[in-house]
Amino acid sequence: MNILVVGGAGYIGSHMVKRLGQLGCKVTTLDNLSAGHRDAVLCGEFVQGDMADKALLNQVFAQGQFDAVMHFASFIQVGESVQEPAKYYANNVVNTLQLLDVMRAHGVKQFIFSSTAATFGEPQYAPIDEAHPQQPINPYGRTKLMVEQVLADYDKAYGLKSVCLRYFNAAGADPEGQLGERHEPETHLVPLVLQAASGRRAHISVFGRDYDTPDGTCIRDYIHIVDLCEAHWLAVQHLAQGGASDAFNLGNGNGFSVQEVIDTATQVTGRTVAVQEGPRRAGDPARLVADATRARKVLGWQPQYADLATIIAHAWQWETRK
Ligand code: UDP
């Protein structure tokens, strides 16, 4: 297959590009390198540019003959989305609409969209399945839900088929050690804990110990980046085989607290992790755990690396790379 990966130089996109290359796909990455890294794109063609540049999009699509588009080029920080919503609506919604328009103009009808658990908002029950109400509580979650809704309408009106994959907490790194998480600044728990373990960072701040959870810290469902990418590949195949547009929650169904992540990292690395107590971070629900039964049933998704220690071990291999 011939696939355009928008945002293919970022954390998730770069792992996806590598996997598509291994699968024998023709891959083109479009990335403006605002957050991604050119050297993370291990195969295929690379085009540096922005989704906002319609002329460039038209040029890339005219040359590409793509079967499907995967879209990883969104801003992802909840806190920043509250401070700077315009930035989030402009990129995550307006630029995505433009990408969809150009797809339509070039007759490309299959779209895999990176959505998020943040579209659900405050959990009304756990684990969260696809029937859970979607009431996002921050601009980031709203931008993703808006695109989900647009995609439902575009399927009905234009026959544009899509799969929305709602990630819970992506973590880990390429088991072969070639790729990993490199956000600047880093805001995610697993890499921050490992930076504290390696000495790159003095400590990790725990954002709140007064949640209604067994140890008082927030619980999340961590999913290995390789398992996440596999779900994208299965989603592309689902659409290629005539499957209907759909949305799936992706997680392992196991919740781990911030403290459990720190404890597991301590065991995996054999290092101490200095911890500082911090206040709650605005917009953090106490517990987010996925029910991914539908992805298993409909897509045949089977996570290989569901174990938190393995996820952390792969991220540690990346953190301690030479
Ligand atoms: N967290 C923390 N300290 C940090 C970063 C994150 O305690 O320095 C907590 C955060 O409050 C949340 C969990 O770790 O409960 C996962 O946060 P992350 O930002 O990795 O992902 P999110 O859940 O926001 O998608």
C-alpha cells in the first residue's frame, strides 16, 4: 500500500513509518518539524512542510497516489490547549479540515485519525468503552471530538472512510532501540520518570496525592507504542477490505497509578527516582482506563507488550542510548 503519514517525524508517527516500511508499504512523511525530528524518519520519502500549506498538500497528493492517510500532526498538550486554544483549533481542526479537503479533491478515501481518551472527559464509569458519553473538558479534547464528528459527516456525504483511534497513554519505545520519545519540553510521565532515574533530571513531581485512588495518585492505562502502531495498520487493512468507518478505544485495560509507574521504573532501572510532591494538574481525571474489547473483536488487535515493566524497559533502553 501507499500511505501518507502526516506528522511522521513525531513520537508515534516515526514508529508508524518504521513499521509501514517493514510491512513493505510505500511511505511518504509530511512533517513541519515543529515537534518532530528529521532523523526519526527511518524510511520512505520525507517532505518538510505544514498541513496549513494547501499548495504543498496538493503537490504532495498529486505526486503520491495514496491509498490512505494517517494523521499524527496534532498539538497534544492539555494545559497548553487551555492557555492557547486558538493554536489548537487552528491546527487540530482547521488544518485537519484542509487535509481532508485535499484528500477529497484527489479521491483519497481512507483516513486513520489519532484521537484520544480526552474526548470522553470526566469518566462516568470504568473501564471506558466506545459507548461512554464524549464530553471533553478541555480544548484539546474538543478539537479531537470535533474532527471525529466531521469524519462521521464526511463519510455520509462524501464516502470518506475513517477509523478514529482513541489512545489512552502511549508509552515505551522501539524494542530495537532506534526510536523513542523526544518531546521538547517533555511533559509525559514515563520519560520524565526515566530522566529522573538516569540523572538527566533532578526529580519527578507527582501531580497530586489526594485523588480517590488506592495510593492517592492518578491512574492511567499505558499502551506500548508498537501495539498502538499495530492497531493503525489493522485499521488501514479494515478500511482497505471495505470495513465501515469506526472508532476504537486503545489501551490494555489495566490501570497503573503514578506511584506504580515510579515503583516499576525503580525496579526496571535499578536506580532511585527522586520524587517531589506537587499540586494536582488542572484537568486530570483520577482514573482513565480503556475497554478495548471492540478493537480486539473488530480489528483483531492483540497487544504484544501489555506489561508495564516491558513498556518501561523499552523506554529505558531509549533513555540510556549512547
Ligand atoms: N504526571 C505527574 N508528573 C509529571 C507528569 C505527569 O504526576 O511530571 C501524572 C499526570 O498528572 C497524569 C499521569 O502522570 O496523572 C500521566 O500524565 P501524562 O502527561 O504522561 O499523560 P496524560 O494522562 O496527560 O495523557
